[in-house]
Amino acid sequence: MTSIDVELRRLPPGLRPEVGQYWEAFAAAARAAGLEPPADGLLPRQLVPVWAGSEFVARACIGEPALLAELWTSGELARVQASGECRARLERQLAEVVDETQLGVLLRQFRRREMIRIAWRDLAGLASLAETLGDLTDLAEATVDAALERLHAWQSRRFGQPCDADGQAQRLVVLGMGKLGGRELNFSSDIDLIFTFPRQGQTDGARAVANEEFFRRLGQRLIKVLAEPTADGFVFRVDMRLRPFGDSGPLAISFAAFEDYYQNHGRDWERYAMIKARVIAGDREAGEHLLVELRPFVYRRYLDYGAFEALRGMKALIAQEVERKGMQRNIKLGPGGIREIEFIGQAFQLIYGGRDPMLRERGILAVLDHLAVSGRLPAAAVADLKQAYVFLRRVENRLQAWADRQTHDLPDNELAQLRLAHAMGQPDWEVFADELARHARAVSQQFAQVFGNAATDAGTHQEELAVVWGDEPGEEGALWILAEHGFEDPVLAWNRLRALKNGFSYRAMSPRGRERLDVLVPRVLAAAAAGPRPAATLERVFNLLEAVARRSVYLALLAEHPQALAQLVKLCAASSWIATHLTRYPLLLDDLLNPATLYAPLDRRQLVSELDQQLARVPAGDAEELLNALRYFKQGSVLRVAAADVSGAMPLMIVSDHLTEIAEVLLCKVLELAWTDLLLRFGPPECVVDGVKREARFAILAYGKLGGIELNYGSDLDLVFLHDSVGGHQVTAGPRQIDNTAFFAKLVQRIIHLLTTRTGAGDLYEVDTRLRPSGRAGLLVSSFEAFAEYQQRQAWTWEHQALARTRAVAGPAALTERFQAIRREVLGRERDPVTLRREVRDMRERMRAELDASTTETFDLKQGRGGIADIEFMVQYKILANAHRYPDLLTYTDNIRQTDGLERFGILSVADAARLRNAYRSLRRRIHLLKLQEQPARIPADEAREVRKGVSRIWRRLMESD
């Protein structure tokens, strides 16, 4: 029994007769051609399943037995095709071509040979899906480019070379669209092309024609040589309907006309189509420049949530067509099909691609991978979509490989069903159909998750409140409805509704924007009514809606994603500060889409990684986008902390820890960016110490709230800058040498610029440098030696108090250790306790006189008697008075752990330490909550009275008993 017989027996019974007949015909044809058909060995083991899956391959081999022998002996069926190999083979095929007729014949012969090779490897299980789609794409690209190259040369002999007004030669640019552009071409696909050329002009020959006419004729010839059916078939069917103005538009247009079309006439579906546009032939350099120019049309600078609405509309039209034509069995356009997977990925591309270059990939699998990595889609959902895509594309290729015919419909006769199931590795149609249905369900479910109809009504409450927005019941009826729905101040809510409806923002909106707001407002009313203080919440949300009214993409986000609107209302109800933060930076509304990440602040490692990823997306040399990226990172990171904070899941100290880490990560990155920028211009700062040259270094010290790890929302940064340049030859080593003092001055200026420059995304932090040596009169950056000298010999006691809360937060570890040594030496010296107490007390009294905003009715939590400043001064006094005996008191810079140390060494009693800690936490928490409501740090005078009295008693005992 031969290998052929064995392999035929392995086929399902229904497929054996057909493949057996192919083999008999092939054997006869081979012998007639003087070839011995290989009935044994590896070839028959591959041949049987391939012919069972492709009548096209079987008949091609029967018609030309030598072709199969050549493919087999060359090893091309066994190995992965190298980059450029397809084009090289084609060039050899076309080496002697002399005219258009011969070109058409040779291209068709080459295409048939390559399609046999590709289908064989696919059906024999020798190629992955990516290899199959890539080989098909390479074949199309090579044939188009090679044909264009020869047709251009032949046409130029007749008309001359096309040139622009400056005499520069012009060449056609061919854009591949759809699956060709995405390198995802299927087995029997049309190729979607667009023809364009750089500039108008005319040819330089004796029979001159305008460039547009030259390229129109060239395009027609290219389409004919590729797509005209002949005795040899065709190369590729060509579809030109994606060009500007479609079938009614010119076949080839200039770049200027091309850009003008998309700027003034481009529609949503054309943005969708341009995602995959790629230069596949002709003047590639010019074509790439054109695509860069068109990028703002495809990928908007700001997040474009209107894409959901546009793509949902496109999907609805497709669904209507599917229903009308009875195409439910269509694996491309039907429910859960290939197009739904593509729509999911491309919706995110259109929305986020302007900000995230990683989403500008043309291939859908790469896009899905990035959606998982970035967290925009759950990893499990992406895995399901990728598995479904691979399965469906393999089905698509097997449907088309059978007869080299473009089809996406599942077969309805039993033999064809059995053939497809076998080609997909399934024992029968039922098992295959179950697997197909599983993938289709997964795709449909995810499609519904992403594109679910946001216009679905939320119920009776929303309907009643929609009546109020529509002004149907009049004022009296509206007030009654608002009161019935829980608005504690219906008059305030009604007036705010009228102000929005009659205000400039609403009247100035586009019709689409008004439609979106009309959908949103009843939902906002219903959501606000379900929470505390609905009228106040409504005021905060409406302020935001008015702020983003001109950019209705944000209205689209909230209209498309009810969960985002729910989070917005919840956060605005909880905190006026968060509401203002979102109003100032509406880009953060995107963060509301995923509550799992919204309420989960990042730790330091995650912050560093997230910042690096965001900065990696910034185009090289784009200073404005760099500033924006830093600011978006900060605003988004702070929002996460605030959301977790108001949810009640995070203690105050942890909130401050997170806010402090955000600031430190940004300071380290800003220092890195500024340092790199100056190195490029001036080279590294160097100095010579004891005859040895070394690089001078730089560190940033944090005082105040940042130094004490007590940062709050909106806190500024108290910073001091130090360098360690000493000795001789203190100059930079770059092409433009400057002395190190100037280098570090420029470095600090650059750091402050990066931190404080205000853009559309706000600023990073306000920076206060007044705590540097000699204050405003001192240098902006000092050497370590000068800093140490100042602290030892000139600093006031209050400056040593400030030093007790100071840390190095950016710079090399060696400089951190050096600063810590200076700090220990300065703070650890022995002091006269009486003098020290008097100086600390006097400074506190001066501060109180100048800053205490307490009145008979209110208490200033920070500066009032018995408040936070009193606690801090007592702790700092005790640290300075005792650090010479207990150096470990200097380990920490935050007030709570410093108090712990004073208790541990017996300097404060257990009772006093506990009272001070509890008071400090309590008062800070009150300040924190007031900050979240954008209120000043003051409370009614009768509140926290016992806490203040306890602090004041300890103050009198420790600070007033000379």
C-alpha cells in the first residue's frame, strides 16, 4: 500500500473519492509530461490534505505537474519565505518582459505559482496565520510595484517624464488600503488602492500632457494589467472606491487636492479606512510624507469618543445589509464576525491614537495586544478576540482557497461542510459549528460591551427628569418633579438647569453637541438625585459640562459610557476639589471608564513605569507635548489618589504617601530630562579634585510638606538645589564649554521651567525656593560646601527647624548620603535648651501674629493656638534640643515618626506623645477634608475644642516654663 493510499484512508469517507480522482488525473498528467508521480514519501502525506481543502491547488497541479515538482524540490513549500524573496523571484520572472501583454501573462503565471505555494503551506499546517497573510500581502505588493515600475517607464517613452513646476520628476504613489494596508490580505481578496501624486505639472516629452492626465492613464493601465480577466485569469481584482469622491472622483489626484478633500469633505468612515493606509508602490518617500500630513485627520489630537457613535452607525448599516441579503452565515460581516473584531480595535485607535502612537499600528492583532498592555481592554477579553480572529481568518482562507473565489459565506451542502471542517482540523461539521459559535459569541459579547447602545433609557425616573430639561411642565411643575426626586433645593437645581439651557455654551454648540447634551442632562439629574446633596452635585457636574461644551467628544464619552457618567457624578458629589480638577483637565474623564484602575493608585514602581510609557509616546523634539505628557501623568495620578480617598478606603497618611511619591517620581524625571537636555548642549560638568577629574553631580532637597511626606492636593514644593562641583577646572566637557556654576544655574532654570510652565494641561507644581541659604538674596543653586557652611555658621534656628523636615528627593545616592551627613552634623550639635526654647517660641508667636486667621467664630487649623503649627514647633524644639544625645531622632523627617522617636527615648511622655499624634492626625484630616471641598482650613470655634486645649496645655508646659 502506497503513502497515497494510506493518506486517502485517513480522510473522512465523503472526501476520499474526490481527492482520489485528483490523484489519478495528476498521475496521468505527470507521466504524460515525463515525470514519475511520487506515490510514497513526505509529499503525498502533505498532498492529500491540501487537495482535500483546495480544488484550485489540485487542478493547478494537474494542469502543470512540473510546477509542483519545482516547488517541492526547491524547498519553498517547506520553509518560511525570507523578506524580499517574493519580489526577487518576480524580478527574475520579469527580467525579459518587453510589453504590456507579456507583462500581464507573466504576472498571472507568477501569481498562480505563489498562490499554490501559499495555499499548500497553509493547508498542510506548515505556516502560521501571520505567515500566510504576510505572504499574500507580499505577493500583492510585489506585483503592483513591479507592474507600476515597468508601465511608468513605457509610458514615459511616449509622453516624457512627469515633472513639477521646478522640474522635479514626479512618480505615482499607490496607497494600499484595508487588509492590504494592514498586511492582512486573505486568499482571494480584492486589493483596495488609491492613486495620488505629489505635485501638478506636466511631462517633459515632445507630446507633453498634464501630470494628472499622465497618472490617470498610468493608473488605468495598472488596473488593466492586474485585474482584467484573460485566459490566464487575473492577478488581483482592484477596488478604487475608497479614493476621494469615490467612483465619481478622479482616478489620480495631487497631494494638495488629496489633503484638501480629507480636510473639508472627509467623513467618519474615511477616517476608519485611512487607519490602514500604507504606501505599497511608487514613490514611497513622498507617500510616507503624505501619510504624516494626513495623520491629524485620522488621529485627532484630543480623545475622540465620537468614534463609538460613528462606528456603531457603520455597524448598523452593515447589519441592515446583512439582514436584507440574508448574510447571517457570513463570517466577515455577520454577527460575531471578523468586522466586529476590527471595529473594536479601530474604535480605540480612532479615540486614543492621537495621544498613543502605539495604537497607530495597522494590524489588528498588534492593536489588540496594546489594548491589553495599556489596560483599555481586559487581558481575558483580548485573548478571546485574538483567538476568534485567528480562527475566523483561517476559516476565511480555507473558504477561498477551495476554488480561488472570493467568498465569506459558510457552505450549506454537506460535502462542502465536511471539507471545511476537515480543513480546520475538526472531525465533523457539528464540532466545527460549535467551535465557530463559541468564538462568535465571545466576539458579540465584547462588541456589545464596547459599543452597547448608550441611548438605552434608564427608566421612569429618567423619563420624568427629561421632561424637566425639556421645559414641558413649566417652572411650578418642574420644581414639584425635582422635589419628588429628592433635590433638597429644587429652586437652585431649576435655576441651574435654566442657566445651562439658556446659556451661551448650549446655544453655541453644534447640533450634534446639543443632541448629546440633551441625552446627558436627564441622566445627570437621575444620577445626582440618587446621591447626597443633589443640587450641589448638579452644580458641579454642570460646570464641567459647560467647560467642555465646545469639545463635544467629552459629551460623547459620557453619553456612550454610562459607567463613566456614574463615576463622574459620584466623585463630584463627594468632592468639590475633584469636580474642579476634572473641569480643568477634562482629558481625565477617560480615567472614569475603568473603576478598577480609577480607585487603585499606583505604587512608586508602577508610577515610574507609567511615566516612562507616557513619555515614550512623545514625538522626539516636541517640547510642548513633553510638557503636556508630564502634566497629564500628574493630573491622572492625583485623580486616582483622590478617588480612592473619597471612597473612604484610604487613611490620610497613605494619601499623603501617594501624593508625595507622585511628586518625587516627577522630580526625578524632570531632573533627568533637564540634565539630558543640557548635556547635549554643553556636555557634562567636570571638576578636578586632588588631580583626579570627575563629573560634578546635582541633588534636589525637599523641605516642608514634601520633605515631611505630608503633601496634600495642590501643595506647592519647597525645594533647594545643590551641586558637588569643587576644586579646579570646573567647566563642562561639551562642544560649548561653560563653567559649572553657569551649567547648574541653567539646570535649575530648566527644572523650574518644566515644573511650573502652564500649558493647556495645567502646570506640575508651584515651586518655592525661599528656603535656600540666604533666602531670596542667595544663589538659586549652591555647592554642598556652601550649604554646609551656611547651616553651621549663619542659619537661624527656624532654618534648622525646617532642616528637621528636609530630605534629598532626587539625585545620586552618594549625594543623598552626603546631605544626610550634613543634616546629622548640623542638627546633632549640642544647644542651650533655654535659648533654643525662647527662639523657637518667639518665632512661633511671630508666625501666629502674622498668619493666624482665627476669629471669635472660627479656628485656623494650621496657625491657630493649639493647632498644627504648635505641634510641629514643639516636636522640632525637642528634636533640636536632644539630637546630640539621641542621633536616631534624626532618622525621619515626618512629624508622626519624629514624635514616636521622642516617646521612645523618654523625651515626651507616653501620654503627651499620644495626645500630640492624635491631635496632629485629627487636625490634618480636617484640613484634608476641607481641601477636598475647596474650603479654607478653618472650622467653627466650638469644634475640636478638647483637642486644641490638650495641645495648648502641652505647649504651656514645654515651651513657656523658662
